[in-house]
Amino acid sequence: MKKTAIATALLLVSGAASAVSVSTGGTFDMYDPGGALINVDTTIAGFVDEAAGTWGVSSSTPFYGLLWSASNGTLYGEGTYTISTDDSATGGVSGADATFTVGAGQLGGSIKFAWGSTTGIDVINIWDINADGSLSYATVPGMGDGPFPGFQASFELTGAGLATPSAVPVPAAVWLFGSGLVGLAGVARRRKAA
């Protein structure tokens, strides 16, 4: 019974230490290759799930007369990444590999964008994580494939608590230490050994 209680407490604490999926509103801004803002959609909805490493956005507002959707959103922490934009196996558009860097205090995301019948358009966003956990446009490396080469699709997600600001990381070990569960786990281990 004690083992079950300790395991349950550890599970609860580890879950509390990571962000949960949060639905939010936001803005979809589109910039041309010269950096001029050409579209603003303030009706988007989205989510970020840091624990699962996924995100998504959607809207019922057409973009230049056609509905759009997004899928397969993947999150990236601090570091440099190269991803494939080859969608030939699924009939989508393809381009060259994309390389991008996510800095300290930032979160990156790649997602597959579909516009009308064109699928597999790769969109990469790099956000600054605000103190409240919302995500603001930092840089968008550009859309390397599809009908918008060199364009930038920025998704700003305005809900609080979407991401954990890296300025104040709270590792699970700190939660365990602070709650005294590390001591309980050690006691259980010594009793089992005896």
C-alpha cells in the first residue's frame, strides 16, 4: 500500500512539473518575402502541449479565398535543428531541408500547413516565451516549399500558461525535494533492501 501511495504521489508531482495542453486564441500574420505584413487573422484557436511536444492552430476564416488547416505540429526546445520538408510520399509539396535555431527563453515549432488543395507546406515558428507563458513572434525562418516561397507565416498564441518560461525552470527533482518525496522514496528503498 505504501509503495502504491509513493508511486501515485510521484506521478502527481511529475505531472505538475510539466505544462499541460492549453487552448488559446491568437493571431495568424503573413509576411511577404520583403517583410511586409499582407494578412492578419485574429480568429485562430490553438493549443500547446509541452509534455507531448505538440502544438496546433486552426481557423474558419479563409486565407485569400481558401480555407486552411494545420497538422502534425512539433515543438522544439533550445538548440539547432534540421528537418526534412519532403512530402512527396503523401502527395504534398516538398522543398529543401530547413535548418533553424531556437535560443534561450524561446520555443520552436514546425507544422504542416494545407491551403485549399495544396498540402505539406512546411511552416516553422520561433517564439519568445513571455513571463505569463504566452508565445510571441520572435522569428519565422520562412516557408521553403509550396505556393509561398520566402513568405513567413507567424502564429502568435496569446493564452497564458502555454509554455514554461525557461528563465525559471522547475525540474521534477526540485519538486520532489521540496515536497519531501525524495526522502519517502529513500525510506521505501531501504525498507525493501532490509
